Amino acid sequence: VIDFAALAAEDRCDPLASQRDEFLLPAGVVYLDGNSLGPLTRRAAERVGAVMLEQWGESLIRSWNEHGWIELPRRAGAKIARLIGAAPDEVVVADSTSANLFKVAAAALRARPDRRVIVSEAGNFPTDLYTLEGLLDLLGPGYELRRVEREQLGSALTSEVAALCLTHVDFRTGARHDLAGLTAAAHKVGALAIWDLAHSAGALPVELGAADADLAVGCGYKYLNGGPGAPAFVFAARRLQEELRCPLQGWLGHAAPFEFAGHYRPAPGIDRFQNGTPPILALAALDAALEVWDGLEMTVVRAKSMALTSRFVALVETECAGLGLCLASPRNPAGRGSQVSFAHPEAYAVMQALIARGVIGDFRAPDLLRFGFAPLYVGFEDVGRAVAALREVLATEEWRQEQWQRRATVT
Ligand SMILES: *Cc1c(COP(=O)(O)O)cnc(C)c1O
């Protein structure tokens, strides 16, 4: 049995409990999918309304100066910098994670002109692999994406390697890489380290500066709650910025966009990773959502995240014992991000039935039930409710109903 009184007591002692009021979550929903799409914040709803009506509506084009739209990519970037252990002038918001990965991987190859190999993990997030493939194909014969298993990463790093490109926290299992250790291993062979922080920024402390990381990209709409398709971010270590060249040479990455010069001259610093005109409404939503983090310490967020995921694993394993689930995430909370996955042969239908009960997680092919625990709005009672619903769905075999078997386009 699930001790809901004990879980409620834990919620009362939670130093982050009041953060939930920042979010406009529908009543009755346990939201365990903030690792895929963070929920709407009050601040974003208010800000986007104001930016539309008061800024766009009233000030029109004057807003670029009067309301500082032109600086917004840097202002939002500086807020993210604090969450990932970077300096404010090392992060800028621009484009999508996929586009940013293309930009930083190309910049890394250019910074190592005598090397033609990028090493990544075979199980990396597909967009990362596709993007690297596309870049290396474009560059032509001799360029190679070397996909290796997790355990072989160390031995794959040779003097031919220009860059090691990894996702810090695995999207399927939540397993986390040793960012500092692998960065040091890449540096040892003269390669650059590129990190995808899609499942890390806002989920756990990241210390890019302390790890001496070179380049990173990350997502605005997962744990940072920037909204569907929110712009993403780029990090480039200050010590490298002046030597890096971004291959997408849009005018907003130019040193003087309003000189309208005929030739490209990269902007100093991180601004060279900007490209075209930023989507101000989307950027305003992200910037407003980032205010939620003001004054919060990632160590406190991490402590609650580990407690939530550990409680979930323990409760699932007792309450759902014998019901066909197998833990697919590292058992040690230190080894995972802020998500937990369980394998089940009918994971898709199980997740659909669970969602119908108001517990929203997601399915990841081929057989994973994935649950994200965003500590700013998920509590311990939510964990109990999620496990109780999961037990019901499995014990009654509710998932066998035909309506839960039909695959939607987005899973
Ligand atoms: C979600 C995610 C992305 C998203 O890329 P988009 O360009 O925003 O679609 C990239 N990488 C990883 C590891 C992700 O989890």
C-alpha cells in the first residue's frame, strides 16, 4: 500500500513546494512529461500577452530598441548560463537545438582542420546523429561520424578526432555521462567536447565552466518551460569564442548588422552564433519562464529530483511487482538525470491508458514508459498517484482496450 500521508508530509517539508504556483497546470493531472514539453508558466502567459499588445501592438518596430528585443537572445542566454555553470557572455538563445548542433559541430571541425572524425554514441538522440551525418556528408569524402557504444567512448578517442559529441543525459534511460571526465578525455587527444544538454539544463546542476567544456547546445522547451518549439541555446567557452566560426552566417551574427556591409565579419564573442531575426514572441515566453529560476539553487533542485525519482522507483517495484515492468534507468540516482524509464512489452498501450487516467508520461520506442520528474511542480503525492494509476492499468490489464493500441503520430 502507498502511504499517502507520509508523501503529503514530505510535500509539506519541500523547500520548492511553493514553486508549483508558478505553473498553470490543469487540475487533476500528474504531469511527468516536462522532460518533453515543460508546462505553461504564469509569467510566460502574462509576458507574451504584454509583448503582443503593448510592445508589438503599440510600439511596433520601435520595440527592437525601446523594449530591448535585440538584446533578448543574450538576456535569456545569461539566465540559462547560471543554470549550466557558464558565464553570462558564454550563452546565447537562437534557433533550434538541431540547428545549433550543426553550427557548433561545424565550428569544432573548422577549429581542428587536420581532423575529420566526430565521435558520438550509437544511442544518441536521433536528431543529433542525423545532424552530424548531414554535416559530414556535406563536407565530403574522408569525413566520418564514428558511432560507438557507451563503454567504448574512451577508446574511440584518437588523434583523428576533431570532436566528441554527446548528450549528457540519455533521452531513453536517463543515464548520465561524466561530463568533466569525458571532456578531459577529449582534450587529452586534442579534440573538442560538445555537449547536448536537452535533458540537463534545469534538471540537474551542470558545471560547464568547471569541466572546461568547449561547446554545448540545449533545449528551451523541456525543463526550461519555454513553450512548444521554444528557441534553443548555444554555449561556447569564452577562451574559444574568437577562433570559432559559425557556418550559418546570418546577419544577426555579424559584427555590425546595420552597416549592411557586403561581406561577413563575425560578431565578437558568443553573438556570432546568432543567425537570423529571433522569434520574439517565443523568446519572450522563454525569457519569462526563466525568471522562475531566479534565486533557486540547482543543488536544491537536484536533491528533490533524486528523492522523487528514487521514491518512484521504490514504489513501482513494490506496488507493481510481478506486473511485467523492468527498470531501464540507472538504479543509483547519482547516475541518472531527472527521469526514470521502465521497460514493458506493451509500453505504448500502457502509457495511453495511464494518460487517460491523468498521469502523463510518454512512450519511447521500442518498449519504454518514460517519466520525467521536474522538481519545480512535481511533488511526492504526485509520485504516489502515478504509481497507484500504473498499478491499476497493469493489474486490470486496462491497456488491452483497443483504443489504447492505436498509435498517434507523436508519441
Ligand atoms: C529534445 C531533444 C532535442 C530537440 O531538438 P529540436 O531541434 O528542438 O527538435 C535535441 N537533442 C536532444 C538530446 C533532445 O532530447
